[in-house]
Amino acid sequence: MPACVSEPVTVDTAPPRERPAPRPRKRDDYSHCRPLFDQLAALPEHDPGRERLRERLIIEFLPLAEHVAVRFSGRGQSRDDLIQVARMGLVKAVDRFEPGKGADFLSFAVPTVMGEVRRFFRDTGWAVRVPRGLQELQGRLARGTTQLAQSLGRAPTPSELASHLGIDVETVREGLLAANCYETSSLDRPIDDGGLSLADTMGEPDDSMALVDDHQTLAPMLKRLPPRDRAILEMRFFEGLSQSQIAARVGLSQMQISRLLTKILHQLRAQLGE
């Protein structure tokens, strides 16, 4: 039988380099480590040999953690992060395993490691943060949708999901809406064949919005002006005519138009100030 590592070592916590997926090991490949769990459990709590045995077991079962992590790859999280999380799950499994309970370590470790990876997705995989209850509900809905789709041959309706899961329809709709928070679209994503992106269709801040109140206050004042004064203001500020052009249109001199504009604007400012 192969022997375990004979020297004390420390688990490497640095991000692993990109490499091919590890070959799944068979249950018998770990049979040589079973006695180590018994030895670990028999040692006193503060015995220095406990840490050495613990490190040996963790290193022996690292391929198991990597195999679980690879199963979850391609779901929006980096493979290196998934491997690190799976390794943390493995450490928890080694620390919590009790060989006297009867079950073998693999039966205990696999769900423990998978649970740690799933928790990582649940806590960090959401583009928009939503309450934990809604995240868990979304997971139930995803599993229920898969089960019903296989039996119905189509996507289930919210009512069918509610009946299948034993919850009300409004709760199902809320969970389906929360699922939209799991992944967001990039603003640089093209939306047509011409290269137009989502960001290109978004509006920009309009500085004139700050003047809306002034415009609403000024409108009734303009209506109360004499027709000639109102016409002069419209030609100057709405049509963009010069004072000379206005003078030629109304039959006055440019100097008279200048004085009229000054007087009209002074009156309007005074009323706005009031």
C-alpha cells in the first residue's frame, strides 16, 4: 500500500496555477489514510503530533477538493477561487470528521466541500446584493424548475412551481425576480450589428433640468407683458435674432431695442426676486 507523506509540511494557500483538471481518484486510492484518522482521534488535544497528522491528511485529500471545484467551474467564478474555497471546505471536513461514527471520510468530506463551494456562490456570486432568504428561495426555484421541466417537457409556470414547492405564487414571482440579480449585462455589450453598445443608448445629465422651476415661474410673467415687449423677447431669446434684426422687423432703431430689452429684463428679474 502507498505510504502517506512522512515529513511535516504546510498546506500551500497561494492561488494554484492553471493546470488540467485532476484525475478523479477512486475510493481505494485513499484507503491508506484511514488509519491516520484513528491515530488523530487517539492523540490528546495539545499533542504536537496532531498538527502533523492533520496536515498529512489535508494534503492527501487535496485532489478531492480540486475535483469538486472543477465540477463547479464555468459558472462565473474563477477556477482558482473555487479551488481555494474547496480546499477550505476540505480543511473543515478533516477537522470535523469523527471516525468513530461509522461513516468513511469520503462520504463525509464530499458534501462538506460541495456545501462550502455552494455557499461561496450564494454569498459572492450575485451581481446585486439580495437578502439571504431570497437567495435560498432562488436555489429552490432553480431545482424545482429542473425537476418540473423534465416531467412536463417544458418550462413550468409560476403556479406550477408554487404547487410543486408548497409556497404561494407571489413568493415564486419574487424569487424569479431576484434571479435577475445574479448576473448583470455589461454596458459595453453590443445591442445590434452596427456595434452600438448599451452605454451608447443611455442618456446624460441635462443641466437645463435645474432651470425647470425658473421656466415655470417665468411663463405667466411673459404672458402678462405687452404684445410688443413679448414679441421682442421671443425674437431675441427664442429665434436668436440680433438687436439690429429685431429693430428692422419692428421698425425701431437698434439703440431703442437695446433699451427696451434692458427695461423688460430688469422688470422680469425684479418679479422673479419677489
